[in-house]
Amino acid sequence: MDTQTKSFVSKARNILMFAAAVLSMILSYQVWSSSDEPLTLYLPAINQHESGLEKKIESEFRNQGLKSFQVKGTVFWHPFQSGIRTGKKGVYFAQPHMAAWAIAKHNFDPVFRLHGRLNFVLATTRANTKLFELDDLNGKVICHESGLNLGTLWLEDILGGYQIAANRREVTNIEATIQDAIEAQKCDAFVLENLAYERTNKTAGGKYIRLAQSAFFKHNVFIAHPELTSREKLVLRKALKSAKLKELLKPYLLNLSKWDNLVEVSEEDYSLQDSLILEPYWGR
């Protein structure tokens, strides 16, 4: 190879290396630039906890490498439900039926689930001697949280299955309602997660009694939209297992489960069958 040819080859190699570096920067910019639409993590009711917790969690995710990232802690279920139903891009911490819907209908990927099992209780006060069995709920007021959460759908199954003509009252936070002396008087019975029931009943000195209890379900799970890049998913997994984020999420997770650890999960854990309870409301 003569000198002129060697010079040409060297220049061509340098140009290719430069082009590769520029392409790498462009791709990196597309994934991580803060000018892109932020990747959103939806954490239902996180804003009912420590003030500013959303921003602390958001900041730590960014520190872990998800530079364009935000946390939304919806008090009401509607924005969260709409995202799940339509497959809006983001990361969701979802109850099992909604996770199953997102996985089956929109190819979401499960990331980690909360350890433990989820179940619900229909309860009343021991002092209410007129309520002893489910048939006694006819004409009574049952308080439950708003939206298509699993506890509300379970209640609908009970009322329909036993043909109970009860009145229903939606509230934002069922525990807060029960603990409010005035608001609690507006509820003859109420539906809430079993862990919340046990916590509330212990605080109240055992003043409540179960009328019915649901089956057990796998717990809430973090699910990620299929358009997240492999790198984003990798960083997301790493971040959720980081010591700092585990500490920040601990009070939120312990409000839902007796354990705050996140465990491995597969699509089979949240099957299409689990989503069918939503079809009367969202269609097929």
C-alpha cells in the first residue's frame, strides 16, 4: 500500500470513528435529554404521605441515571386509570388487575412486585348490632374508595352476587374517613385492604368486625411501558433496588404491605384472566 493510499485509509478511519461518536451522542441525547417528554412514574396516593416525598423520590431516580424523570402521586384514580387503560407511556405501580390489563393489552413489562399478598375486608363497628350478616346491608351505606380499584370491584361482586340493595359512598381515603368521627357516622360499613383494617382496628381498640373478606391476590407491581429502552429499564431496576430509594419508598410500601421489599416477577404472575374484571367498564 503506497503512502497516498495509507493516508486516505487513515483519514477514512478517522471520519468513521468521528461519525460513530456523534451517532452515539445523538442516541444518548434522545434517551436522556431533559428536553424530551419526561418519563413519569405514577404512584397512587403517594402524596398522602410525607410532604415533599414525591420530589425526593424523583430526585433520587435522576441521581441513579434517569435524567428526564418525574413522579406523579395521584390522589384520585382517574388519571392513573386512564393511563393504564390506554397504554400511555410511563411506569406505573399498579394493583394486580390493572397490571394484568396493561401487560395483556399494551405489552407492558413487569419490573418488580411488592412482597406479600393483597386482600380486602368489608367491615362494620361492633356497636352496630343491626349489621350481623351480608343481607343486613340492604338499604345501608357502604363507604369505599373511588375508582376501579380492586376493593371496589370486589364489593360490586358481593352486592351483585347476594342481590344486596345497599347505598354506596365514594371517598378519597377510606382510613381517614373511618378515623374522622363525623365522617365515619356516614358509613354503616366500609371496604378497605385487610392490612389497613388490621391497623385501624388495632388503633381503635378492636371496635370493628369483619362481615366478609376477599380472596388473596398478588400484590402491587411496577410495570414499564414497552417503549422504554433497554438501558432505561436496566437503570429503573437498579434504582428501585438502591438503598436510598428503598429507604424513601419504605413508609409508602409499608402502608400497603407488611413487607417493604420488592421481588422478581414475570408476566405469568399477572395473566389475562386477572384483567377480565375490568372488561365491563373498559371493554375488551
